[in-house]
Amino acid sequence: MHRKIDERTPSEYLATVAHLTCPIVSWASLNEVQRKCAAAALTTPAATRLELCRVTQEQINLGRMSTGLTKEQLCQHLWGKRDVPRDDACVPIVPSPPVSLRFALWQNDKLRPIDDCCNRNVGVNALLHLKETICPISADWPAIVAAHVWERANKLGKRMPEMTLSLDDVSQGYNTCPAETEQLLCMWDEKSQSALFFLSYVCGFGNAASVVSFCRLPELITRFTARLFATFTRAYIDDYLQPDFKLANNSSQEALAFVHRAIGVPLAACMHEACANCNESPKALNDGPLPKCKRRRFHHTQEGLGVVINMSNAHKGFVDFSPKPGRCERILSDLDKCKDRGIITPHEAEEILGRLGFVTHSSIFGGVARAPTLPFYRRAYKRSLDGLSCDLSTAWTTRMDQALEFLHALLHKDKLPHRRVFFNDQPPVLGYSDAQGETYGIGLVVFDPFDLRAGVPGRYSATMLPEWLLEKLRLTHPRDDDQGIIACVELVGAISLLLTYPENFAHRKAFLFQDNSCAFAAMVSGRSSSDSLNTVANVYHLVAAALGVDSWAEWCASEAMMADMPSRLDTPHKHHAEFHSLQLAERLAVFPTPDEWDNPIPFYFSLRRKFGSRLTS
């Protein structure tokens, strides 16, 4: 990948950026791009401009970009003349690639060059028509592997071997992936003190096509290593998670490194002889600090994708996950600074939401905190508090105060969420919850294989939504009547399902069935555009997280909803006889108290203390 672009072989174009539909670019528009670039340079610190030029020069030296071009040189390259070809009416007659402005983004102490392809600039990303998408792994991949190994070992009558995890990162990510067509960008050059044009031959940071295009490469590599070396390696974009057997002595990581060396795409491993992550027997460090290294040799516990992954007990039937304490502290500190300033910009909100992803929408902690952080989500996308209109304000709001208070409680260093994924013994539970739209009756049904072994075919509950809770839902409901409030009542039913049968759901795999589309969406996503449903979604996900339910929410048709009959209480039902013939055991439904509903965080910690025994056993 360090050769000039014209020296690459056809196989090296396997991963490419998408084709772009290119508009006409006139000489005046090129002038305008240069004026924007010069204006941006005036507001950029000199040290940042110098570092951006230095990093860009490194890419030029690697053959990933051309040297800087003036307008005349660019036209000569594109059209073989020093001006834009025009017709007799002086109108441009040839297409040209759209131009992106390059700017600097500091990430801790490292500068990353970003090509601004967003709509408000030149609209490069708006021109993309991608026919594919990506489905990367999440941090629970090691647990998925361990569960399959456990199952296989049990079938063979063998004791499961101990497992470890190693990590690797592709050096410079997208920039190692060649582009099928050269991309045009403009950047301020400190040496010439002018805005110059550059041709990029690789996927750039900022181009929406880069993500999909780059991901083809690790997808191919991991499938190849699985076939040839029997590895469990998978990638989240450019981060490799490599679960392996302890007895394999890091062979999975060595196989991955071998493949990357063979294709010329470097990994972010320093390879220093004194580095313990790059050498089985590192030598003594004689002088100076070690270079930065992102490789992590096999170990029981690793920090990957924003969470701490502990596989030390995988051979006993479970894997532990928890957020990184330092990451949580930095997020809270940055939000505190925004609050003190009274300002949070859309860019700041977007960045913080990205860092919160491990807690707000990862498969590890479900949808916890997605509902309370809705104000930050709307700020990131410049939406008003009602989500319906544009809002260009940067002011810190009261709702953001509430969100920050929630995050401080949830992410306190002494009370961080902790998830233990079990796969060693218990079959999944089936749970159904339903609500009736006129009287707000709620029905619950549970089928647990353990109950069946004990002679109990299943369990059910038939009750009414508490009046106090209905009134609280009406307070935040956007309509004067109750139209649409049934979605909230349906999701309250899902909360009641978990609270009524905690011994069935706590730390178990569960399939939860829901026939209301809005409630189902909130169960999956963790939030809703409706304030009332958003409040209920927050309580639901906190309860699920506190109980440690490993849940999968599934929509089902109303005709297939087992809880439909008990939700209608004494109302005649066409399946009344069939339902009662099942001889399910009845139980009184449980709901949060008014105080627990108004204070969900203390309620969450109370449930954690009560039902967290399997976490410490």
C-alpha cells in the first residue's frame, strides 16, 4: 500500500469507494472553494495548520495523495488545459469531481485530517447512492464465541478450555484502502500560504462511502483467517476482537498479523523489541519511552469497543462486561464543562453521543440512557425539543440538566453498570405482555422450561393499569384525549412482566413478544419521539438492565399474542376456553410504586441489589 497509485495491482482495488455522481464544477466554484479554505485558515491556530500540513505530507510520501496543485495545474490534470473547457456561450461542458475542504480534528494529542464531505459544504456525501450497508459486531462477540465453544464442549463431554482475548487495530484505518476513483480536496498550505488542491487515492475520513468500502477488507480477512487458520477473529470497522483458547498461545493474533503483512495493510503494532504486546519475550527498554502501540496480546481481560471484557470465567459459563471507568469520567467531565459554559454545540452533542454509545445502544447494556439523552440527540441533529422543527440554538437547557443528573447517577465510578452474560445452563424464557385499549387492562403470560419441569405449564396475570400511573402518562401525553396513549400502556405491560416474574427473567435469556409497533420500537431502540412513551421506555430499560435480562424483543401479530385474553379480564374472548385449558398459574401483577416511577435511578439500584446475586456468585 506504500507504492504509487499507478503501481497497484488489480487485486488491491478490492475495497473501493462508491461511484460518485459528479456535478459540473465551474472555474468560479473552484475560486469559491479556495476562498472558503482561506477563510477557515484564518480561524485555525497556526500550530494546527502546521500539523495538518505535516500529516498530509506523510500521506503524500506514502503515495496516498498527490502533491498540492494550483487551479491551473488541477485543470491541466483534469482536462489537459489550464482552464475549464467551455462551449461557445462560455458554459462549462465537462463534469468534475466535487471538492471537499480538509480540516483538522484533534483526538486527545493526535491530529486526524478530515475531508468535509457533508451537505453544508459541497454535498459529496449527498451524491452517494450506496447499494449495501454494514453489520459490524458489537462488544459481546467474545461471549457469543464462548457460548458456542461451551455448547460444543458439552456435546463432546469435554471440559471447556480457558479462553483469552487479544486486540488489534488497522493502522490509519480508511487511509489504507485504495479508492477506485481519485477524490478531490482543498487544503490550506502553510509553505505556499495559499489554498491548494490535492488528489486523494484512498478512502478518506469524512466520506460516507469510506466506511462501507473499508469494511469489505476486514470482512474478507476475517473470513479468510477463519477458513485457513480456524480463528474466531471479527472486526468492528478497523478494530479486531480476537477470542482464542489460552492454550493456543496467541496463534490467532499471529495469523491475523501474517495476513495483513502479506497484503501490505499494516496493523497499528509498534513491533518494538521491548514491547510486551508485540513480543512473547520482550527485551529490556534501554532508552526513551516505547512508541504508541494499539496491539494487545492475549489476556483474560481487555478493554475493547468502550467496555471492559472479562473472559476469565468463560470456561465456567459466563463472560463479564462493564464500561471503562476512565471513559465515563471523561464524558461526565466534558458535559459538566458544557453546563458551566451554558453552551453545547451540535458537534459537541454528536461527539458525546458517540462516546456514550457503549451504554446507550450497545447490545451489552440494552437501551439504558437512550431516553434521557434525547435532548443531546436532538441538539446533535439541530432539532427542537419537540423534534418537529429546526433549532439552531446552542444553549444548555433544563432537560439537559436532567439528562446530566441521570448520567452522573448511572455512570458513577462506584456504581457502573455491570453485565454478566450466562450461557452455561438455563434455556430461554418466553414472555408476552398486552394491553386493552378501552379499559387499559393488562395481560401477562410467561412460559419457562424450568416451570414446566416442576409441573407448572406456565404463568399469567390479568389486571388493570393503576389509575395513578394512567394519570402520570396523561400529564406528558401530547393530546387532550387518550388517543395514542395505548402504546405507553403496552410498554408499561412489558415493565410489569419483568417485575411480576423477576425470578424467571433475572439473568436469563428471554424472548419478549409485543404486538404494538410503537412500544416494540421503544423496546428495541430505547427511546421515542413521544415524551410520554420516552418516559416509559427509560423505566423499561432500567428494569431490564437491573435484572440482567438478556432479552430479544420481537413483534408479533395481535392474533398470535398469548396475553391478549388475560388483558381483557371478564370480556368475552373467542379463545377463552382454549386459554384456560392451558391451566396456567395466576399471579397478581406488580408495578413500580409512584415514588419508584418518579425516581427511576434509585429504583434501578434497588433492583440491582436485590437481584444481583448471580453477579457475585
